[in-house]
Amino acid sequence: MIFRKVIEIRKPVRLYDRGDRFALWGSCFSTRLRDYLMGELYDVSDSPYGIMYNPLSIAQGMERLLSGRAPREEELILRDGRWHSMMHHGAFSHSSREVALQGMRLAFERSRAALTETDLLILTLGTAWVYEREGEVVNNCHKLPAEDFTRRRLSVDEIVSDWSRLIPSLIEQAPGIRILLTVSPIPHYRDGAHESRLSKAILMLSAERLTELFPDRVSYFPSYEIMQDELRDYRFYDRDMAHPSDQAAEYIIERFRECYLREESGPTLQRWARVRKQLSHRPLTDSRESLRAYYDSLLSTLLEIRAELPRDYLDREIQRIQEILSHL
């Protein structure tokens, strides 16, 4: 007997490996998947705007990237001593306008360069509720007064209309790209339980319509459905009873891995598996000489792996080890 529902996932057109390029845009669940892929040394880029929740903001951001419209100084606003962009997540905000703008432009150029070579663009849709300021949908409110915004819920037609215009332009600039849509498994209870369900339904209907319009390019991965039906127990939720627990997030990512990623092996990945365990533990010695020998060996192996698989993730780990060595 089977005592739980296992969600069936439609077989993808192709499998992906470390020779492919991924781009992940969307809600905070996309950062979980991004971190997993980076940690496994896949070639990954993310949104130049940070976390994005609604499909219209994601479309607007993508349209700007395709047209080369980089962030402008006049778009920044000053709030509580920090400069913000209504298009960007607060991680880009800074007390210096120049520093904030520089970070936004650097992320924009990196994503623009990566986009044309992207093989799989994963879009995690979080909510159909949007906030408008001066007639435009914003990506982040940055805690401005509520009266500055108009709140409304997008329609399926509105979402599909924007994306059906955008996808051909995206394919034109990135000819090999395929798009994987998924709905975030995280409910938005601040909108209300019923309103959150309606919002997710709109996102799922929009995704279905887009897969029908672009069957060779757009597919769907059921993150939300896995959370709701396979993991329908509060032990799979974090303490806020909304976000998936680490175990639940790992399970959803495992379902993604089984469906979309090709199994790979080889000496480089075997070395990385060993080194990754070392990176998560501090050596059990206080001897400066032993520590230096340990980190020298670790650094040497990381450099060898990076020569085979150049990744920003490895660059950060190499920099961290070099900083440790500089203090020994």
C-alpha cells in the first residue's frame, strides 16, 4: 500500500550537466536552489536585481536586461539614510549612492553577459499580488509608507500577455535557452490564507498557459505541489509554519536533481566532494605550523579544481582560505 501521494513530474526535453549554464530568477526559494547548484559546481548566474516575487517585476527586469537599460542614478531614492532602487532587493542598498549604483550596474553587466549563453532559465514565481507606485509595479517597497502604493492582484491574462511578448525576444538573444517555471512552495500568509491560495492558483494557471504557448521552450516543475501534497505535514515546515524546513527544501531540490540533472562523476568531482567536507570543518589542532600545512594543501586542491571547473563559488572559497593563511 502507498500512504502518500508522489507528484509526477513531466520528463524534460533534455538533461543538464556542469557543461550547461543556469540562470535563476525569482523568489527566495530560487536562492535555495541556486545555492545548491553553486555548491555542486554548476555554472550559475542569478538575477541582477536580487530576490523578485511577482512575475511582472521579473518580466520588467528581464526586459531591461535584454534592452541593455542599466540602472540609472535618478532611479535611486533615499530612505532612512540608505539609497534604494524600487527595482532591486535591499541587499543592493547602501548609505553611499555611488556604491549602491555601482553594485547594481556590476550585477546587471554580469547577468547580461551570462544571459546569452544560458541553457536553462529557472523562474520561481512567488505571488500574483503586486504593489504599484506612481502607476508602475515595483519589485521592492523598502518599507516606504503604505499610502505610497496601490496593492492589487494580477490576472492570468496580464501575466501571460507580458511573458508571451518577452519570451520570443529572450529566445532571439539566447537561442539555446529553455525556461523552467515553478511556483514557490512558500505561502504568503500576510496576504491572508485564502488570498495566498488564489495567488498561487493564478501563477499556476499562467505557467500552464505559457507551457501551452511555447511547448518547445517552456516547462513546469511542481515545487508548490510537492510541498502541498507530498509534504503535507507541519513537521516539514519551519518555525513560522510557512517556510519549508531545511529537510523539505532539500527534498524538493532532490526531486529537481533527479528529474533535470545528469549524473556525473570523475576525479575532479571526487576531489571536490572530499574538499567540501573539509571546508565545513575546522582542523582539530592549534599548531600554527600544522594549520598552515593543512590550509596550504586545501588551497592547492581548490586551485586544481578551479582549473577544471572555473566557478565564482570556488573563487570565494579560495579567497577565504587565502585570508586565513595570511593570518597564520
